[in-house]
Amino acid sequence: MQSFVPRVLSILDRTHNPETVPQVVDAARRVGLSVSLDLIYGSPGETPEEWAHTLQQAIGLQPDHISAYSLIVEPGTALARRVERGELQPIDEDTQAAFYEMADDAFSAAGYEWYEVSNWSRGVEHRSRHNLSYWTNTDWWGVGPGAHSHVGGVRWWNVKHPKAYAERIEKGVSPALAREILSEDEKYTEKVMLRLRIRDGLPISSLRPGHQQVVAWAIAEELVDAEAALRGTLVLTRTGRLVADGVARQLLGSWVLSEPRVGTGPYH
């Protein structure tokens, strides 16, 4: 869905329009599928009123699940070039944070609960099992061009082009392009970064030595839920969700640095 505002969709270079979204949602429901809508906020020039309109329309379609991500202008894209030429003015981080809070307020009022920094669902049964596999580092097997897989500690990814993928399948050759096995440090980094993002939280017992001061800092700054921390799990507060990457960096640096670093910007 991304947005219910044609001007915003045009900036994002999306070819659909607001009228098609309800049609697709209705078609999915008619065949018995669950429905998730994906939103993007913080496009250049997007106003709070426009974002509020998108939120209202998305909630009105009563999806089972909603994702809302802040826009990241990727280098080398057409959007990045327009920003570089001064044709579009990117939204500042404070406004991005305010948009996130608007979304969280609207979703919560409509009966959705957050279970990952950028994802909300109507109850546990509608959480994305697919994405939770990534965030909790369980096994998954991807099928198709460009698909990624993770089984038994080994990750691999397929060739991206559909023709190359089809040719390999027809020849009985593996479509895998490359693979990797993460080191223990890489596994630890991913665990901290990803488990911290989900509502189930990051077990404090899984942290390496030196984390105590950072945990105390996070509690004092109200970035993590104090009661949950006392029970042994780091669960981000809404303020913490806005700086999730920064909290993760502090924790990852805690077993190298003696004191927490400050100055982390809003979550993107």
C-alpha cells in the first residue's frame, strides 16, 4: 500500500493508486487469505495530515497485520538523485519519529499490538511467522530467483535473474549463487540487533560480559521496560523503539568499551 496519497505514491515511484488497494484486500479475503498492508512514512514533503489520512484508510480496511517503515533514501536511486538536485527536501529525523508515534497510537487504538519495531498485528496468531524466522534466526528455505535460505547454520542465496534460475533448474544444477557461515561474533551481533527489535525481547543472560552498565543506562533512560529487565529480558519501550539501533550499538560495544556511548539518533 505504502500510502493512500497519490502525490506520495508518485514520489515513491509507485504505479498503483489508492483505489486499487481496497480491491486487492477484498480479493484476498474472498479466497480466504490473511491480509497485511505495508506502509512507508517520511517521504519528502509528506505532511502529518497526509500520513494521518493513510493511517486512517489502512486501519479502515481492517487488515490482520500492518507494517510501517520509515523511508530510507538509498544512494544511487532516482529518488536520491532528486534529493541531491534539491528537487525534493527530505524529512528530518524528529518528524520521522513523530510519524512513528502517530502510527503506534493509531494502531494501538484500533486493537493492533506491536511485536517488532515496525510491525503490528491483531493478536499473536497474526504475527508474521516468516519474518519472525529471520528475527529469531531459525531455519528457513527460500525458493525462487534471488531467494535466501538458512539451514543448519549455513546461509545461501540464489541467482537473481529468473532466466538464469530457470536454466539451472532445467539442467538439474543448484540455483545457489553463494553461501556463508557466520562467525561466533557475527552471530552474536545479529542476535543482539534482531532480538532486541521484537516484543519478546532479548534475554539478558545471552549478553556477553560488560553489559551491566549499558542495561542500567537503558533502564534509567526509559529505553527498556524496567520490570521486564528485572525479570531478565530487555524489551524496548516506545522511546527505545525510536532508537533501537542505537541501543543495540551500545550493547554490542559494552563488552569492548567501559562506558556507554551517547548521541544515538532516531530509529530508521
